[in-house]
Amino acid sequence: MKANLLPRDGEVYLLENAFSSSELALFQENLAWRQDEITLWGKTHPVPRLQAWYADPGLSYTYSNITLEPASFTPQLLHIRSKLNDLCGVDFNSVLCNLYRSGADKNGWHRDNESELGVNPTIASISFGQVRKFSLRHRKTKEKIDLLLPSCSLLLMRGSTQHHWEHQLAATKKQIGVRLNLTFRQRIVGDK
């Protein structure tokens, strides 16, 4: 992988053309998409994207009071996972899939710091479809880094990144197409 994209306090790497564009339609049509509701600042809203959780048996995932029960990995997801395990040297056992249907779909500032992901989680994020701007913001200095994530790219976040940096995929008013994001994780077995 290329050099670390963060100036301090973590590791983020971008590998373009890591996967094949032919896989987008397979995932878009064949995953068990759902739209949950999330409560922020006392108001309940639909999550502004579709999502699906695939994991080894028994590995649920909870964030923002939403619990996702695992579906069994599809053959396509198993293929991607095997390739990622080789590329990253990590035994990923779960993936959160996000489908951004238009520029209005988004994911606000957050960290992937849930206890079930461990102390320094490695997150392997694969993008298919529409190029979108992905932003990172340092929690103390407020320094911001914007990245364009091309289709078929792999963004790898590891080390202390989730302690020091937040990230988001902001909404845009531009008329844009579908973006599919697969975020592979190593869910800690036995942690609720």
C-alpha cells in the first residue's frame, strides 16, 4: 500500500483498483438491505442509507442503539473477504454493507469505536460505484482531510485511528449515482 495518509495519530491507506467493477450489480441486487431508524438529539429518523450486516454465526453488531443480527456470508462476500484477508493480513469475520442510493444518502461524523471491534480496530472499506468525498477530522486539532474514493478502491484504517479521528461521508446536492460500501471488520467473538 502507499504511504500513510494521516499526518499523526493513526494509519489510513488508499489502494485504488483493488477490486473489479463488475461486482457492484451483484451486491446491489443480492444483499439483504434494510433501513433502520436512528434517534439523534431526541428525534427519530430513517437511517439515511440502506445497510446489511453479514458475519460469522452469532456475531451481531450494535451501534447508536441499532442491533444488526448477522446474515450468512454470500459467496461473493466470502470471495472479497478472502482477498482482503490476504491483502491486509487480518482475519475479518464481519462486514457492514452500506448502499448510498443518491447524494442525499450519507453517514455523519462518527468513529468505529464500539467495544466489540476491539481496542485498535482495523476497518477495510471497499467502494463500488459513484465516487464520493470521504472526510476525516482530528478530534483535538479539528484538522480535516478530504479523500475522493474511486470505485473499486480499498481504504484501510488501522492502529489508533478510531481514537483520534472521526470520519464521514457527507450528503451532496449533486445529482449522482449509487455508491456501495463494504466495511469489513474483525468483530470480537464473545463481546456483546
